[in-house]
Amino acid sequence: MNLSDNSLITSTSRVLQERLPPGWVVERVAGQSCALRLRITSMEGRSREFPVSPLSRPDPRTARQLPKDRPLLVAAPYLSRSVREAIEDEGASYVDQTGNVRLVLDEPGLFIATSGAESNPWPEKRRFTLRGTKAGRVVCALSLATPPCGVRELAAAADTDPGYVSRLLGMLDREAIVDRTARGRVERVDWRQLLLRWSEDAPIESRTTASTWLAPRGLKSLWDGLRDAGFAYLITGSAAAAGIAPVAPTRLASVYVEDPEVAARALGLRAANAGANVVLLQPADGSLFDRADDRYGLRTARLPVVVADLLSGPGRSPAEAEALMGWMAAHEQMWRG
């Protein structure tokens, strides 16, 4: 045991003690073994010892390789939502120093669940993130691909270099978002977690420049104008999701265009801050227009892009993203590959 583990177990005991019922006690178990153990004793004197697994740099992959002892308590400075979910899936308990706690004991009977920070108060600088045009292309290629698939295959689909794809896959492997063979081929993609991570690292405002407009004759006139448009466009957001997994009527149309001013003139839109029913999005990555779906005679963004846009959008957009991902999970053969 090193000093950092020693400090972590002390802090973990304190966090747990603050959340125990009155009269209950948590204490560190002394002994010759190097294993970290805690004992919880109820007000009636019943107690249970259990091992503690300290994780200084937790990630979902590590969480899925925990010791098989149960009950087991995972202790860390901070546990992200994806790591906490992985620990729960393994049937273990956890405590982090921000107050994210889930402890389950059969004897003495105890269940504690409290929420702490949703973002790391002590973030480490990530070497690789999903922010940027190259990462966005890889995310789309990876979520649309049908495994198994290789690095060069993904690099060609994303129009980027294999070295970058390989490094990004390494990060996603540590996050347990992908599984790879010993030779580096992708065997499994958790496309849902991939899109959630992309929307966190690269929300729509980081990937686009937005302007708001009014279609004075309503959205039907907008759709009619787009069907006859002589410029590149892609429908995204609520309007793109509504034809697949509708949640509520579309009242705000989001459309990718190369030049908002040109598109607005062609469609008869008026600039508007209040009362706008159209958002024109100028993407940082112009190659977005090279990949589109066709629905009802309209060009729409590929579903991974639509989901990421909704996840970081306003109002009911995240709920629409969840409904769309539910449809995608039930119809993978229709949109992947």
C-alpha cells in the first residue's frame, strides 16, 4: 500500500461515516495483510468487513476488471458517470470524494446512494478528446460501421490518417466504449456511449456557428424551399428526429448550410432574435455535406450527427435524443453498415 492509497482509505472512511445512519460506525481493519479493508458496524452491534479497491485513475475498462470479491467497495477521488455505471454492473459499491456513493450490504442490511459532482473537480489534461473535426469524422465512421473493422478501414471512411484513428481508438478502448482484438481491430462499439461522449467533448456550439431566422410562412414553406434548393444543406435536430421517433411537434428547424446569408435569401428567411423558427448552422467541417440521408425528399444529417446535436441542444432536445437512440437500438441494421 502506498501513501496515496492510505490517504484515500482515510478520506473514504470519512465520506462513508458522514452518510451512515445514526449509531453506525465505519472503521479501518487493522491486520498484517496489505489488503485494504473496512468494517461497518450497526447500532445493534452487527458488523461486516469488506475489501476496498482504490482506483487513482479510474476508467470503465478498469472498473470491469475489478476483483471478484463481493461485497467490494471501490474508492477513488472522482468517479465519472460511466465508471459508476460500470461498477454497478459488476455488482460492487463505490465512494468518491465528491460524495458519489453507492453502498449495498446484505448483513447488516444497508443501502446508501448519494450524488456528488457530475464533473471532475480535479481534471487531468486529456491527451486525446473527441473535440475537433477529425475526431468528429472518426466518431461518425465508427458509430456507423459494422464490426469487425480495422484502423485503415475507419481512417478511409473518416478521411483522416490511420495513426490518429489508432490513438483515438486507444482512448476509447480505455473508456470501454470499444473492444479491440490483440491486432487492434474493433470488435464492438458502444455507439450510444460514443455519441454521449462526443456530445460532452464537442457540443453543437463548438462545431458550428449558429444564426436565428424566421420563416414567415411557417416550416412547411421552409421544407418546400429546401426541396428545390440549389445549395448544399442538411436538416438536423428535432426536425430530423421527428420523422423517426417523434416526441413533440417541431417548432424550431435546425439546418446546416455552407453560407447562411445565401441560404436565407434563397429561402425567404428574415433575421430574427425573438420568435425565430429556423436556426441555420454553419459547420466547422464542410465535409459534413458529403454524407447525408434522404427522407421525404429532404437531405438530412446522418443519425450520429443528429443525436449529438440533440444531446447538446436546448429544451426538450435531450429527450428527443433519447427517443431517437431508443429507435436506433431497435433498428441497428437499418442505419449501420
